Amino acid sequence: MIVKRKFLYKMLTLFIVIVLLYSIITSSIIFYKSYQMLDAQNNHNHQLYIDQTSNYADFKFQTVMEFVYKISTLQSLTDYRYSDDTNYLNIASLYNDLIEQLRGFGQLGFTFGVTKLTDDLIITSTGTFSVKNYLSELGIQPAVLDHYEQRQNEALVSGTYVVPQSLMMIPDKIVMIHQTPNSRLAPLYFFIVVDSISLLPKTMDKPEGNFYLYTDELITTYRNNDNLQPELLTRPDMINVQTDQNHLTMGSTINYIHHSKLIPNLHYVYSGELTSFSTIFFALWKTALFPGMLLLLLGIVLAYMATRSSYKPIRQLLQFLDAHNGARAKAGGKAASETVQPLAINELAYIQSSIEQIYFINDALQNKLDHSVVHLREDFFRKVIYGIANEQFINDNISALHLEPFANRLNLMLLECEGLEALYESIAVPNLAAIFQTIIKENLADCEHFFVLPLDRNKYCIIFHALSADQLKHTAGHIISSVESNLSLDITVCISETYPLTELTSALQELLRLSSYQYAAVNKVITSQEVRHTEEVVCYYPIEVENLLLNYVNTNELGKAYELLGKLIDENEKQTMPGPANLSSLKHSLLTTFKRCLNANNKTLNQFVKEYPNALDAFMEAAAARFSEKAFSLFEQVFNYCNKDKFSLESSTASQIFIYVHQHFDKDLSLTDIANHFNLSESYVSKLLKNSLDINFKQYVNTLKVKRAKELLNQKTYKVHEVAAIVGCNNTNTFIRIFKQYIGVSPGEYLKNLG
């Protein structure tokens, strides 16, 4: 009984330790993942805020500068500029024009003043001021003009100078001085005053960090955390770098620096607090303490119940043994021959008998596996082909495995499959060996002696006995056509000469040699006779040139690829003598390179031929006079086919437009609607979508409409005019024309075909 209790306590202790370890590991993972998620979320929010804010600020500044350029074209401003003295008639005319021009820009939060400085007058939409009074009205120290003159060479890189905060007495305004120089006249100065509150966009969530405008000095500050004092503001050398910087950690702050796309020396800086692991730890611990204790207690209870449940068979076994021991003790007066009964079984005998039974079953299964005929034949042929088997091994096993017909007159067929990676992404892995066996049996009903041997994932060797060369080619052709049509694989078949069983290693070497010509061969069934001519006329060019061409295709650099291909063709045409053989060799060499371009992009020549059925024939049949033209034409098609799925909407504006089109294509959507919605020009939107989607705007919208229309028609619950209205075609005839253009049949015929 004591033993039973000790064993029970040990099991209980083990289960509790497992529960504790599991709880600790789970809690650590939860805390760490929570920290990572919160840190990533904070970084994303900071990044989103600085992107949105800097883009919005640049947009406001661009609007202001466009207004400045618009004012610069006014006749009244020209008259004012060319007047040598103070002409109040010109000033009044300019004042009225400023009022008229600012009428449409009043809600953008900026005011405007213009001066020559030589007449000590600044003209604004609210009146005419002296320079001193105007600066005082704006809250700018008079020293700003001296500071501007000192910094003129640097500030006028863009023609715009932003007044630093140190020279501002009113902190809620941003003042810019823009100069338009003239070689013959005194320059004009535009004072642009922007309300700092209107500069930033309104967001749903209040940012947790501070936002700064900075040149060589601080321009203005948007504080959301007064306790945050970023060290970065004391390091102008880090702020004035040429590229944007994200996730820049300094001290306890994380900083983001974006440069203005409009004003070169203006920088947007956002600083926030680093995510503290200890803060997250204590916050989560306070929240999860009580549930964690409950789960731990529940785990201990479950451990106790699991211990009792696990111990139950042991207790029953001990009770069974005790009962048998008691029965044996009562039968102690019987003969010794009667005491040797199954009642005398103990724990060790029970365990030993169970293990012996498992070993017996395992040996039986292993014997069945070892004596599997197919497995043994496959192992036999693999050893023979790879040269591992000696003559004694072959003689011992050929009769045991019933392989007497394979003793001599054997032909090997090597099948190489390309495109398996793309196939595995769409369907389950096919059993190619079984497929090849089925095809051979269908085409050679009287052929009983063949064996399919997988060499690796892409190569299969088929061993035939007593077949003619024509039968082998016929079988290879059926295998290629069947597999390529059903599985979209690119298959090349190499056929060896006739060999005895003991020389299959030489047959495999011949097949591997033939395989090296698969890209240069005309046919997909390759024999020794067909390779001999190819060996005499193969055209070579450096592998570095081919690798460079592959790189241009992969990086979508069509211009560089065209230039390199042109040099390659010119050099080969100069080095080789004209003639059909040399031209054919050059064609095959280029075709090899084009095929490798496809393979490098997970595409096969077979898939390319289905997309462009006549491309290869036109190239291979081209005469010498049109060879260069056809070579460039085929390469362009290969290039486009390799890169057709690689477009990406890298621009945030293009991404927003893309989403907007998907949300509103079922309306009468036009380029004008999109341009107005995003405050862009129609030509810019059209060019942006063309570069991103490779088709024009109208074709893309029609594609979406037709796709949606097919989904609705497949439901068989809508009429044609109802579908036209749903997808945004107000005219049913227009919808029918678009649908037929893309699908090939009218909507009514499409419904009839659905049955």
C-alpha cells in the first residue's frame, strides 16, 4: 500500500510540475507577444501619423505656393513691380486683385502680403502697411530681415525662407518669405502667414507624441506630451540628413524625420515615447493576475484528476494480481503441477508478454514490407543503374524477382519534368510514376515488360525490353502530349541505345548526356542521332551575358535587356558564317536563354506556348533577313510574360485610388469623378492608373463591371437590365456591348448557356 501511495504522489507531483511549467511558458509567450504587438502598433501609428501629417503639410504649402505663382502673373503686380516710385493707383489695383484672388482661399488658413521693400510698403488683402508695422502685426522681431539677408544664399535654394520660432513673438503662426528675383528689377518678396492650427490634419485619435517643424532652428511645436523632451532637437546634424528616417531611437524617445518635398530645408519631426516592457508587464499582470490564479488552480485540479485517472489501470492491475496471489495461496495444498497456472502472472510477465507481442507484429509487418515485389524490384534496378550491384548480385536476384525478360536488349527512357513547383501550388502532388504506367499501358497494350523507376523529384527512368525505336518515340510522344495537356508540365524525353542489363550504368550516362541538349534540341524527344548534328553547330556566348540578361528580365528593365540582346545578336552574326545550320544553332541558343528566363520566374515554355501559340513557330521559321526582328519580338513576349504578375501599387495615392475604384465601379464612374475626389488632375490620375495596372482606366472599370455581372448572372435570379443597373450601366445596350466585348457572347446568350 505504501508503494502505491508513493507512486501516486510521484505522478501527482509530475503533473503539477508540468502544469506550472506550461503556465510559466505560456505567460512568458503572452507577455512577450503582447509587447511585440503593442510596440508594432505604436510604431505603425507613429509612422502613419508622420506620413499623413507631413503629406498634408506639404499639400498646404504647395497650395500656398501655387497661389503665389498665380498672383505673380497678375497684371497689377507687374505694373507695381515696374513702377519706380510709389504709384498708389497700382497699389490700389493690386490690393483689389489680392482681395479677389483670396476670396476662394479664405478657408485654407493663410494670409498674404507682397512688397518690393524699396518703398517700405507691404500690400495685403486687409490693407497697406509699412514693413515695421506689418512685422509687428505678425509678431515677428525686426531682426528677421537681417537674419534673412545673412542666410540668403542658403535659404534661396528654393526661394523660400521659413522664420524660426526664436524670431517669433506669436507662437501660433508660421511665416514664410518667398523671393522672386529678377535680373533687371528689384526682387519681390511675398510674406505668407499660415495658421499653425490649420496646418495639421484633424485625426480621430490624438497622437501621443510631439510634432515639430524644423529647419536649422525650431519653427513651431505641436505638443501633446509636455513631459517629452526629445534629445534629437539638440542634434541638427541628424535632422538635416538627406533621406527620411524612421524608428530613430534616442534615449527614451523614438523619432521620425521626414523632409518636405516642397521646401528643401524644411523638416518634419515626430517624437514619441518608446514602448516600455515593464509598463506593459505590470499592466497585463494586474489584469491577468486573478484569471491566471484561477487557471492555475484549475490546472492543479485537472492534474489531480489526471493522476487518479492514469493510476486507475495500475490499481486495477494490482488488485488483479492480489486476487490471483490470494487464490494461489488458498491452493497451496494442491500438487505442484496444478500450481503452474496463468493465475501466477505478475507485472513483469505482463509487460514482457506485451512487448513480445508488439515485436512479433512489427517483425511480421517488416517481413511483408521487405518481401514487397515492387519495392525490391525498384531497389534492384536502382542499384544496377547506379553501378552498385555486381554480377553476382544481378544473377542472384534476377530470377528471384522474376526479371528474366530484362536480362538483355534494354532501352532506357529518361523523363525530365519542369513546372512542378507551380503545379504543387495549385493541386495535390500527383503520382507521376502511376500516370506514366497508365499512359504506357494504354498506348502499348502488348508491352508487358517495362518498369518505371523514380530517380528524383523531377526525373523518372523507364526501362523497356525489346521495343523498336519507332515504338519508343511513339510512346514518348503520347506521354508528352498527355501530361502537358492535363498537368501543364513541360516534359523532355531522352531515349538511349540498346544495352544489356549489366551495362545500364552506361545507358544512364548516355541519357544524362542527351539531357544536356534539351534546350538546344528541336524536338522534345531526344535521341543520339538527333544530337550529333546539334553538337557540330551549337553556338556559344558567355554565361555572364546570359546571367545579365536574366537579371534584366527579373528586375523588369526592358531597355537594358533590349540593348544587351541587340549586342549579343550582332556579335554572333559577325562571328558565324551565314548559312541555315549556323542560323539554326543561333536560334536554339537564344531559345535556351529565353527558356531559362521563364524557368527563373517559375514559368515553363509549355505555359508560354499556350499563352502565345504562334510565337515559337514564327521565330524558328524566320529567314536570316528577318531573324533579328523575330528574335526581338519573341523576347518581348517572354519578357512581358515573365513580368505580367509583378505589378504593385507602390504609391499611396495609387493605392487609395485603386481602393476607391473597387468601391464605386458599380456607379457611372469617370476619371473626372476620381480627380475631383482626390483633388488631382485627370491626366495625372490616368497616367498613375496606367503605370500601376498596365491598362487604361476605362478598360479596368469595364473589367470589374463584367466580372460582377457574371457573378450576378450565375445566380439566375436577375434579368439583363437589372444586372446592367446594378453594375452601373444606365444604358442596357451599352452593358450588352461591353459584356460581349469581354466575354464573347451577349448576357442573354450567357444565361442560356448556363441552362
